[in-house]
Amino acid sequence: MEGFINLVMEPIREVFVKFRSFLPNFLAMLTIVVLGLVLAWITKKILIKVLNVLKFDSWCDRIGITALMRKGDIWTKPSDVSVAVVFWLFMIVSIMMGFSALNIHAINNLVNQFFLYLPSAFSAVLILLFGYMISGFLSRAALIAAVNSGLSYAKLLANAVRLLLAVLFFAMALEQLNVAPNIIVSAFTIIFGGIVIALAISFGIGGIETVKKIIEGKKTQPGNDKKGDVEHI
């Protein structure tokens, strides 16, 4: 009977010993998460006031970030989105640090991979953001230059510039994230080359009428008419 009781109690003792050794790590995790929540909340309040003073929403309206958010069906103010991103970034980092306090090997590896991957993700977001602004600026510049030159396909040219730059920056962001880099490079080469060939064909066909008008305009110039009459005589 005593042997049976020992057989039953031994696993319970082992569980209790492991729980007692695990309890400090668990309390440390809770402390880190709670402190991270408080820090995130304080940072959120401060950031809201700073963005309001800097008129961040008006600045986003001017450079086109608000329009990009509307296209993505995001109707929240840019300042609220920025504050929410910062808040949840603090929370995620706090949770990951809390998990590392548990001192579990598998979780520690996951946390290390997360912190190693975080700079790449941040860089990819910056590439997409600045890429959108640069492509918009160059697209408008191409449109204005083409309209001033009297090109009939000015809008097509502006859209082509925007599309090519969008593909370029999207490929750069994916490469920064290290998502199948070989496949990304190959796909980018194929897509970019296909777009260039398609645009070359489109501009070649569409430019026939423009070249025809230019040639006809030169033929109908007064100087050309006189020269033609002299040669005819």
C-alpha cells in the first residue's frame, strides 16, 4: 500500500517542484508585460499630443499618405494609425521579452528570431512608404512634362512610370524581408521586362499618329511650300 501511495505521489511532487522553480520566471514575465503595457500607454498619450502639435494629419494630407490609406479602405486619421502602431509595437516587444523571461529554449529561439527579423520588417515598411511617395512625385512630374510637350499619351506615360516604380519598390521590400529572394528577383525581372516591352509596343503604336502629325505639320509650313514650288518649277 505504501509503495502504491509513493507511486502516485512521486509525479505530484515532481510537478510541484517544477512549478515552484517555474513560478519566479512566470512572475517575471507578468511584471515585464505589465510594465510594457504601462509604458505603451504613456507613450501613446505623449505621442498623440506631439502629433497634434506638429499637425501630422495635415502633413499626411499634403504628401498623399491619407489618400493612400483611403485607397486601402483605412478611414482612420493617420495620427491615430501611427499611435496604434507604436502602441502595439511596444506591446509585442514587451510580450516577447516576457516570454524570454520564462527561460524556455523553444520560446527563446522564437524571440531571438523575432528581434532579428524586426529591423528587416521596419525597413520594408519604410521602403514601401517612401517608394509610394517617390513614385507619386515622379508620376506627376512625368504627366506635367508630357502635357507641356503636347503628347497625347501623357496620362498613359504617367501611369507607366508609377507602375514601374511600384513594382521596383515592392520587389525591394520583399527582398528586404528575405522572402524567397531568388524567386523574387526572377519574378521581378520577368514582370519588369514584360511591362517595359508592353509599354514600348504601346508607345510605338500610339506614337504613329503623333509622328504623322509632326511630319504633316512640317510639310504644311510656309517655308516648305515655297521650297517645294521652286523645286517643282
